[in-house]
Amino acid sequence: MSWFEVLTNAIEQAVGPQAVVYCLAAIGLNIHFGYTGLLNFGQAAFMMVGGYAVGALVQTWGQNLWLSILVGLLAAVVLALILGVPTLRLRADYLAIATIAAAEALRQILGAASLNDQFGGQDGRFGFTEALRDINPIPEGGVDLGIIQFRSYDFFIMLIGWVLVALLCVFIYLLMRSPWGRVLKGIREDEDAVRSLGKNVYSYKMQALVLGGVIGAMAGIMSGLATSNVAPSDFATDTTFFAYTVLLIGGAARVLGPVLGALIFWFFLNGLDLFFGKATSGTDPLIPSAIMDSNQASLMRLIVLGLVLMLIMIYRPQGILGDRRELAIDGR
Amino acid sequence: MGADTMNEKHETAHGGGDVILVADGVTRTFGGLKAVDVDHFEIPRGKITALIGPNGAGKTTFFNLLTGFDKPDEGSWTFNGQSLSGVPPYKVARRGMVRTFQLTKVLSRLTVIENMRLGATGQKGERFLPSVLRFLWQGQEDANTERAMDLLRRFKLDAKKDDFAGSLSGGQRKLLEMARALMVDPELIMLDEPMAGVNPALKQSLLGHVKSLRDEGRTVLFVEHDMDMVRDISDWVVVMAQGKIVSQGTPDAVMSDPAVIDAYLGAHHDAELTFDMESQIEAEAEQEIAAETEENR
Amino acid sequence: MRLRPAAVLAVVLGALVVVGLASPAGAASDAINIKGTLSDTRTDPPEPVPDVKISVEIDGSEVATGVSGPDGTFAIPVPGSPDDLLGQDLTVKLDTDSLPEGTSLTDGKKTSFTVMVKTNADITVNYGIGPEADKGPGLLQEIAQNSINGVFLGLLLALAALGISLVFGTTGLTNFAHGELITFGALAAYLLQDAFGWNFYAAALLAVILAGVFGLANDRLLWKPLRSRGTGLIAMMIVSIGLGIFLRNVYQYFFGADNHQYRGVPAGDLWNIGGVGISPKSFYIAVICVVVLILVSLAVTRTRLGKATRAVSDNPALAASSGIDVNRVITTVWIAGAALAGMGGIMWGLQNGFDYQVGNKILLLTFAAVTLGGLGTIWGTMAGALIVGLLVELSSIVLPPELKYVTALVVLILILLVRPQGLLGRAERVG
């Protein structure tokens, strides 16, 4: 692989199926955290119910894929209600701990060996995307856009994904410049003030949780469709934190924040991976193996990611698109 | 002071006239300490009532109880004859009883005009799906904006309409909060220390605004501990000390009531009652109470 | 439960030897053989168990049977050519009535199990045989055993969790990178022992001190500057997430993803007290934990600094105005909290082994302990940790063991909903 290919591969990943998945997850979080101030650390749980509803309904119970997708989205609504009814009364940091614990508990249950027959244990569910593959209109040879190439099915997924992202962005733009969005932003600032003006804060928080959760489920479903697999490891706590990183890079409370964030996040995450992978491979690697071997090279991207998350939060909490005066992050 | 005398004064003050809010037997205990223990409390309609008392008297807690932000151990109260016990704060506001906060709660990262618009009630655009269809709510929004601008002009904030509310000064925030509360079009407006943290120059104009509320037919209840402020504008004064109502009457009658002087001096061990110290202590108390409120919700 | 790993190890080792000896002979046969060994794992080396009946079924009908020989081995040819059998499910059954009196399989589920024929190679099945009691110890015995395990777990959690609680109490920070403080101690001790050849006890002692220094560095280089910038608590929480991801991967960079064990600390022979097994190593670890927890308790009740810490946790503003040096308290809390966390990591590693993310794996359990006890309270954290430890271990009596941590997480959520100030916390602390 040449250095030029490192670059083009990173570009491919920046717009590829995984970028779509994290973009969707971050759009959901933007509604929770960016606009409403709900510190949901359990976005992985919403992704999980979406992805597993599709995977298990199709593979385990032989249901129709399209119906299963619908059920996956409804499952997210149900999860939002179950999670939200009690936890939305909690203050921000307690909500964070409650949601992170709920997500991890759900993950361990779905991955349990005792439910192997239903959810496939640590391997999860796979091979449930036939119906989607059958209607793939992209030529079998894939798509060549000059310097970047995509396989046929990947491109199909990207096409669906980015169209979905575009539609959601328009929807959220309309929502957030409406009086409804104004109430959410008010709640983010000070929910007691909004209460004193006669708004049912609890109901608005629930609406936000459901909406962001359903978009999170879309992310989980896209992830399952893209890889034809859902497994517990796809929905670990770090998945939620990556989605937060995507959101914070782009800018919270900005409609296009998650989109820009996803592009940049995946470009650099994979760019770094490919760069260090190449820099440590071959007989005479750029970085001597005494300093870094190829296993260590694969960790560099996460080391940098952790640093970036810290630095963004400290020096530019409004992200790239945000307005410092209107930044969404605030301590209590 | 006995209950009989109190009733007598009550009769003379508003001549058995119309009351908008009546509370009976309201108590609230924090960790064994009775913060509020009010036998009977009334707000005369169309008047300015001041609720005064030294710090720790339970004024803000009582205020929180009446508006649904805190739950009493026992007691009942009615607004326009309808019970408000157990009614959540947002419903209290919808019934026409709107409050402001001692530590001003403007929404810093919304503009002044957006703060105002948020106060309008019955907005079609605040429902989830209709909100996406602008034509459904544009007309209402324009009308609300017009009303908001009128209010902003009245409170001399119209030049700031596109500024973030967080950039306003303390006094301007108080004004904005009052103006925003008026967007709800309340019958009874309850101001929690509207003068706290406001520079003296602005105080007079604030007082003027409070009076204008009465003049346009609204009822005003405000919490204050500076007795001099109270004398000028209020029609009726209720004094709280250690959770109980110790006196009520016209400003002049209350000022000369020995029970009131006792309450103030007793609470402060002969110390000069200074405004800054008071508001600081009250602010701390408010935070603790807010914490309690949250926990108990 | 504690007997199992040793027994399983013996079976596996025994099986390896047998398979190694047997496979050359088996490869020559045309038919597929079901073969293996039966060995009594109560003795060392395991003794062969003869005369046990084993049968093979296809679609519920018996197609072949066999009996173990004097050396405990058996080989049952399955009728039919290997090609025809490909893809078929074979069910191998062991007749438990033919086992010697008073014994049973160490793995009870193995009496009947199904394999799919994928190649034409022989299929090897080994059986370990142990005392009949293994079929299921009495419920009381199980409760006693799991309670002891729970207390041991709880004590480790208490050490690991005190730091979170102290830091939250004094600075309001919910530190998601606390797991990495736990891991730091475990790794530092390992490094001293592995790279510099230190004696374990000396390595552990210095590692605890290094962990304290690491905590100090955390505060001085990151949190203190952020506090003086006025960074919000939620922003700091997200910074701690970034720090956690960063440190975890740095750890893996230098130490790899392997599971590590400390050397030079013998496990000792299992003590059997009324059918309840206690490993001496676990017991001494528990004793050390108790001693340290008592010392911490004395420190916060008897020393000036300890009292100041409690005062700051109770009400930072009031403490500051009454002349307590809040910054000094916070520094102390970071050093002590990180040292305790590091010590918790070392003890955990000593007990269970560890890897680069040991602390992160138990982070949610420590959150559960801290929340249960009431964020920021010292006694509450200790009590909460013990309760979480007990819940986790006792729940595995009724739940599949892989779900035992789920219990703690569910309890954590319930506590947040019902009593967010924790069991021992005061209501005033919340908000």
C-alpha cells in the first residue's frame, strides 16, 4: 500500500458505512445532549435494540426484514419509555450513570450464553440481510469514483445511509427552529424556568429521548445491515463514547455537527490506523519495531482519540461548527 | 400577637374584599426543622402584597410550596377557588399564577426575544409534529413576537432583543424575567426578590414596573426583606419569621408592630441588617432548598 | 465453585496426554470413532474409571455403544461411511448409573451432548469424574460459599471505589477514568516484578506509592487547572472519558492485551470449612483489605485532615468559609484515593489475574458500590461495596453466572431511581 493509498483509503472510510452508523448515532445524541441537555450515556442500548431486533427477528424467528426494521424502531421507542419514565427525573450525572449501566446490562443479557439460541451469544446474529442484497441496484463490480472505490453492497448501504442522514438533517433543522425546539433548548438551559412558564418539561424530555433513541436505533440497524452482523462487541460502552466524540468534534446543538464530525472522525481514525500500520510494516519500517510494532500501531488511533476528546472538551467544547456563546456544555 | 388581632387587621385592610389565593395549614419540614408552618394566608386580588421577613424565615420555601416547586408535608391552598395541592408547577403556571426566581433564571444561551417567545402559552408550534410545518404556527408566532416586542419596549429591553440573555446585566435579567412571566399573561405574578442584586439606580424603575402590573389589573405577590422597599409600593404586607406568619396588615401598621421588630432584631442579634449579607445568605439557603426540591420531586 | 478450576485443569491435562497417545492409532481406522477417557479427578494423577457405558444416537435411535476399558479409555466406531455421516448430528450419552458408587461427572451437562460431524476424523470426548457432591452442593452450603466470595469481592471493590467517592465528594467530579487508576497499581506492581525482578511484596508496596503519585499527577496536571478555569462538571466528566480511553490504550501499548499473573505468592491448599472452600490467598487478601479499610476509617475520624475531608464532602462552601484549606484536602484525596485504587488493582490482580483494562471492567461495579452507599460518603461506599459484592455472588445461585454483574447494574439503576442519595447518604447532599 502506497502513502497515496493510505490517503484514499482514509477518504473511503470517511464516507463509508461505519461513518454513516456513527453519524446517525451522533444525530440522536445531538437531540438528547446537544439540544435538550440530557446526558444519555446509553446510546449503545438504542443501537443495540434496533440492531438485535432486526438480526434476531430475521435469523432466529424467520421474519421479514422490512417488518423487522419497523419493529426495531418501535423497540427503541419502548426502550426510551422504559428508561425515561424513571430516569428523566434524575440530575444530569445520575442520568449518565443510570443509562450507561442500563446499556451494559442489556449488552450482557443479549450476549449471554444462556440466550444463545435466541441472540447467538458473543457471535450475535448474522446473515439477515438477504432481502436487502436482493434489491441492490448497484452493479456487481462496485463503484469507481476515480481515486476512491467502493464495493457494490457497501455503496448501496452508503447511498441509503447518507440519504437518510440528509432527510434527518432537514427534519431536525425544521424541528429546532420551531417553538418545539425552543422549548428543548430552554430545558437545556434551565428546566425550572421552563416549568415556571407552563411547559410540561417531563413530556418534552421524553419526546427528545424517544426521537434521539429512534435515530440511535437507525444507527444500530444500519450497522447490522452494513456488516450483516450484530454482536455484543459492536455495542460496548465505547460505542457511545465514540458517538459523543463525533458529536463534539462537529459541534453539539448544530444540525450539521454530527455529519461533519463523522466525516472527520472516520477520516482520522482510519487515516491514523493506516498510517501507523504502514509505518510499522515491511522489512525496514518507518518507525523502528523497537518503538512500535504492528500490534501497537493499531492502538495509536484510540490513544489519539482519547487525547482529542479531552482537548476538544477543554479548548473547544463548541466543536468546529459551534458558537462559543451558545455552547451546549455547562456544568451544574 | 394573637390570631384575633391578625384577623381584625385583615378585615380592615381589604374590607373582607376578594381574595385570589388562600392557604391553610401549610407545613414543610427539613430534617426535623419546620421551615414553613403557616396557619392561614391570603392574597387580596388586584393588590400588591409583600411577603417579608428575616433570612431563614421560610419565605422562599413557602413560595416554592405555593407554586408547586416543592411539596408540603401537609396543608391545602386554592387559587381562584380551585385547589392547587399536588398540582405540578407547569399546571400552576397555566392556571394563571406565574413566578420568577430569586437567582434569576434567564435562559442564557437563548436570545432575549426567544426567551420572551418561550413564555407565550398555547403555542401550536410547541407540539412535536406540527412544529415541522411552519405555516401552521407562523401566524401565532408573529402575534407572539409583536406582543413580546411591546413588553420589551415597556421594560426598555427592545434594543437588546437579539442579544443572548446571558450577556444582560443583573438588573436587566430581572426585567427580562418579569417581562417573560408577563408573556404567560398571569392573573397573579409572584416575584421572588425582584430587587436582589439590582443596582440602586435601576431599583426605582423596577418598583415602577411592579406598580404598573397592579395598575393593569394583575395581582402581585413579592418576596422582599428590605422593609423600606415594601413601604413605598405595597398595599398589604405579610411578615414571616421562623416559618410562621407573625404579622400582617398595611405597611405602616406592620412597620410599627413590635412583633415585627422583634422578629428582625431577634433573628440578627442586634446586628445591622444589611442588604448584601442578607441576599448572600438567602442565596445559599435557596440553593439548599433547590436541592431539596429536586430530591423530593 | 472454587474447586472447579483445579478440576477442569486436571481433566484438560489428562485429556491432552491421552489424546496425544491415542490419536496415531485412531487415524488409521476407516469408520469415525467416538473416543475418549474417563478419569477420576479426585486423585492426582487422575485414575482411570473402567466399565462405564457410553452410547451414540442419531436422530434419537441408538446406533452404537461401548464401555470404558481398564485404562479408562473407550473407542466406539460409528456405523456407516464417514462421507455419509458428514453433517449428521451425533448424540453421545453416558449412562450415569454405570458410574462407580458415590461419583458423578464433574461437568453434569456432559451426560448427553450433541456434535455435528464435520470431517472424517475421530471425535474425542473426555469425561472427568468427581465426588457425587459436585452434582450440586446443598443450597445452604452454596449460599455460605457465595457469601464468602461476595465479601471478598466487596472488600476489593471497597478499596477500588473509595477514590471515586472521595473525589466526587470533594470536587463533584464523576471520574470515568478512575478504572485506569485501579489498573495503574496492578500494572506498576507487575512491571516492578517482571522487568526489575522485585519481590512481589516490595513491588506491591512501591506500586501503591506510585499510584498515589499518579493520582497527584492527575490532579495537578489536569483537574486542578480545569477547576481553576471554571470548567463545568459535565465537561470534566467527558474529559475523564477521554482520559480513560487514552490511558487504557497506552497501557495496552506497553503491556499488551494478555492476562497477567503475579509470581511468588502461593495460593496455598484450599481450606475446607464445613464444605465451604476458602483459598488462603483470598483470605489474606481480605484481611489486608479489612486492615486498610479500618486504617482509612481511623484516618478520617481521628486526624485533622480526615475530619477536614469529611467536612468538605459535606459542604464545600461552608468548609471553605470556616477556614479549611479545601485545596489541600483535594490534593490529599487524590493521592489517597488513587493509592487505594491502585492497591485495589493489585489485590484484584493477585486474586484473579488482570489485564490492561481490569479497572475499566469493574468501573461500573464501583459506581454501583459508591451510588448504593451514597456518593461522597466514606462509610456508605464501604457498605455499598460489600452489598454489591454479596449481590453479585449470591445472584449467581439463581442466575446464569455470566449474568452476575447484571444484577449489580440493575441494582445501581434501581437505587438511583428510588434513593439517589444512597442508603447512607443524606438527602441534602443531592442537588
